[in-house]
Amino acid sequence: MTMAKAWHLMQRPKGLPTHDDVALKEVALPELTDGMIHVRNRWLSVDPYMRARMDESESYFESFQLDRPMDGGAVGEVVASKADGFAPGDMVLHFAGWRDEAIIPAQGVHKLPELGVEPFHFLANLGLTGGTAYFGLMDVASAKEGDVVFVSAAAGAVGSAVVQLAKAKGMTVIGSAGGPEKCEFVRSLNADACVDYKAGPVLNSLKSALKEVGTKGIDVYFDNVGRDHLDAAFAVAKQEARFAECGMIDGYNHEDPYAYRYIMYIIGKRLRLKGFIFTDYQERMGEFYAAMAPLIQSGQVKSRETVMDGLDQAFDAFLGLFSGANTGKMLVRL
Amino acid sequence: MTMAKAWHLMQRPKGLPTHDDVALKEVALPELTDGMIHVRNRWLSVDPYMRARMDESESYFESFQLDRPMDGGAVGEVVASKADGFAPGDMVLHFAGWRDEAIIPAQGVHKLPELGVEPFHFLANLGLTGGTAYFGLMDVASAKEGDVVFVSAAAGAVGSAVVQLAKAKGMTVIGSAGGPEKCEFVRSLNADACVDYKAGPVLNSLKSALKEVGTKGIDVYFDNVGRDHLDAAFAVAKQEARFAECGMIDGYNHEDPYAYRYIMYIIGKRLRLKGFIFTDYQERMGEFYAAMAPLIQSGQVKSRETVMDGLDQAFDAFLGLFSGANTGKMLVRL
């Protein structure tokens, strides 16, 4: 019997997860039967939305089960196959992350298309990260050339893709990030201004940023954070501004709900807020690859990763998302 | 010189307005010159949005000026005219409310069309009230037959129009109102259930109402209230539910911002929130009259008014909006 190692959720976290909530345990792999492939993971994705899956949820993400392996996006190499169209050596995108090896049904596994880019991009700007940025900005927020775009967590994976996409499409971009170094990084992506949310109240800094770029308000808010960022966006939104609600990472780990001071502006400013999830757009991946791959190849959308090595590090990599340890996409290399 | 009486805003209210904030004062009317008409008001509209105009606003509604007459919707009779197309005896819809008489430019004044209904309807279901209900429900919230619709302040002017419209269009409707009598009224409008928000937490009552009508969640929320109602709507929204953000009357008079516990559901449930204002739809009034007038004539959309008599009572009528003194549209008859 082949054994693998997999991260298990052992109890549901209260607020910020800790090592007590998880365990890296051995699991027995099933038989390699017809239609299955054996994959050795090379890259694991850790993403903020996984925090929501650790809760008992009534809604969209399937909750992780207790004392069972967690899952998530991963890129791996096929080491054995009993499925048509898959052979040893193939690189594949699949959802059996948080572990080193897996035997899984070939259905739902994607062989990486040949786009002339490194495999890890399919966990980043050609995957959930870039896809979330692309569809959130262009579809959900209906962003267009000339718009003033505010994007929170702009040094993060999705945020940095949004900044670069928006600049490539001729928009004015204000990012937010925690601390001068991250803001430096955001500006290096050609953002027109950066709000350092650790330097003072977000709304004050955002107003200064608007002055700096010579405009009075925002047309688009790409929300990765919620709470004080979202409230500040209500405050400075222009008439008919559109909010792409991608994440509220700040909310995942706060037990106390946030008191919104400017939410009433939704009415008078005719704001539109829309929540979305990348997987809603699976059937439009062709459009996305066609738009994104050239921007990656031309360098207009650069990838930046924070890489941690080894399956042992996966949980710390995940925790790092909430302490701001990552710049760009957080990845685990096996 | 002809004198009139007009309500003036004397200071900006903190929270709930009081009589100290306003005064009923004499004003001199201007000369009746070319292009002007002299109107004697018969009906005045008082509406929750006027509270927002009492604040110093950066946004949409023009603020009332201090120590100046306030304005608002009114129906009056022309008593003298120097404008083409207007003659003494004409009934007109105009915006010089909060007073008994006015001399105003004929431009922007609407002669009431002959739809076989009483003049006050043009301040109610054929005016701002019904129009807000119609465009909010059908356009902003994209409501359709079979949808489950939750509407707050359902015994109020806009709310009761929403209830009846939605029922006429084949939707399931849950209203909310304060106290058993108002809920009785809401049910008399054919609402399938009514949440008495004074009887306990809105979310609990809403969940009971959903059980009562045999459904698990709402497709549409028509928001007149904000705060605990809005938060409860987040909690029970179905995937892809649409929120028409019409008003947050609860917010106008609370100094403390509300802490939203379920706002994160915007993301996972892919909710869409959109703020709107009736005046955005001026160019679609023809469509609205064509849809609404038959429903009024057939009795499918009934009008209910709370009428207070005399200009002296106008401010108390307005205050009544916030204490729940009205059932249906609050009007002042002169």
C-alpha cells in the first residue's frame, strides 16, 4: 500500500487558525484503477478562501471535514496512469493540494496547455489568481479605460494582478498595502498611488492618494479585504461606481462584525456591489487565456511569488497570508 | 406683496429631527412674471429621503439650506398663470412643497395627465412612491415571476406598493412591519407572510416567515431600512440574490454605524446590491404609467394613505415617518 502525507483539519479555528487546528498525517492511497491517475505534486496553492472552508458553512464553499485531508489547487506530475490521455511525465492542474501525492480520477484534472510559461503560473496569473483578477475587474466591475480603480491587498496575489491588468488597460490605479516596502512593490507594478493601511486610517490615506493622482473619487473598487477598506471605498466612490466583491480577508479572522459608517452611500451614489467566485467563469477560460497569456509574455503582467519549500511548510505558508508574509502569490514547492 | 407660509430648516438635526430644527415662517412671493405660475398647494408629500437633505451632504440629494424654505413633491391648483399651457384651475405636480402657496417657473411643472384617478395618486402610487417600487423591483432587482421577495417597511408607502406589485406579478412576498396591526395590513395586501420586527430579532422572524411560506431563502430584497433588516437579508439570501437598495431609513437617525455580521455573504452567494433613486427613471415614466395605472384601476395595487390636515401639521407628518405613525403613504392635505 502506497502512503502519502496530507494536511488534515483537526478542529474548526476560532479567528486566526493555529497549528492546533491542523495536523500533517499519513494517509493510504487507494488502488490505481481504471480512469485514475497517480500524481506527485510539485506546487501547492494556499489561498485566503481556504480559511472560509475551515468553518462550518451554510453557503458556497464546501467546508473541510474534520480529521480528513484538506484540498486545494495544485500542479503535479503524473507518475502512473490508468486514464486515457494521461501519461507519466504529464504536468497537470488539479484540486488535490495540501499533500505530496494523490491517486485521483482523471476527470476534473487539466493537462497544462502549452502557452510557453512555467507550470506554476497555472496556480497564479493563469489560474485562480489571474482569473479572479481578470473576471472581477473586467466583468464584475465593468472596468474600462480611464476609470479610477482602487484595489485593496494590492501586493497580494490577486491584487497585484489587478493592478497590472488595470494599468495595461489604461486605468488609473490606487492600491493599498501594509507598510512602505509593500507599497514600494505596488508602485513598481505601475500603480499610480499606494495607500499604506498601516500608516493610519484607510480613508484618510485614500483621500490623500486621490489628491496625489488628481481625481476626486473612484469608479471601481476591487475588494479583497472588506471592513475599513470597503467603508472607505463607499466614502470616496463616484456616482454609479462598481464594486467587485472578491474577498473580505479581514473579516475571516475577526469575530466582531464591522460597523460600516458609509454604507448608506450605496443608495445616493447608486453603487453596484457584486460578489463573485472564479469558478463561476470556468466556461470562459479560453477568453481568459487569450487575454492573459500575451500580457504575461510581454511582461505587462509580471508574476511575483513568495515560495516556501516543502510540504511541512504548507500550513505556515497559509498562515502567512493573514500576517502579510507574502508579496504576490504564495506558493509551496515540493 | 403676496405672502405665503413655508417650513424652513433652521439647523441641521443630530439624529432624529425635532421642532427646534425647523420653523414655519412667512415668506414674500415674487412677482408673477412671464413664464411663471401661481400655485395653491392641495397636497404635500413628506418622504424619508428628506431627512438626508437636512444634512450637509457631499453626495446626491441637494441639501436644504439653512433658514430657507424646504422643498419637496406637491400637487396644487393653478390660481394665476403667465405661462403658456397653464390656466387657473389646472391641477399640477411640482416640487414647491412644504408651503401653502408658491410662484414658480412653469418649466418642470407637470400638468396631471387624465388617468381617471384622484390627484393625490400622483404623489403616491403614480409618483415617487409607486415609481420607486416599480423600478426598484422590476429593474434594479430584476424580479420575476416565482421569485421570493423580502421587502422591509412593507406597511410604508413604497413598501406597500412593492408588496402589491410583486403579488400582481406572481411572486412570493414576505414583508416586514412594526407591530401586529401593521403586519395585519401587510397581509391584507396579499403578502404571504409578515415579519414583525418589534416582536424580536429580524433574522429569527424572517427565518420563521420563510418556513411559513415553505421556502429556504430570498431571491430579492427590497431594502427600505438597512441595518438589521439588511443584515438578515444577507443571511437568508439565495445564491445570486438581488438587492434593490432604496433606503436605509434606520440609518438616517442613528449616529452609531451598524455592525454587519453577514455582509461577507455578498461574496460567496454572489449577491448583487444596487442603489437607485426614482429620479433616474424620469425618461421611463411613460412605461411606468402604462404598467401602473391599470393595476390601480383594477384594484390590484390599492392606495392607502395616512393624511394629516393643514400646513401646521406637515412637520409632525414628516416626524411620523420615523416613529411609524403612517400606514401607507403619508400625505398632508391643505
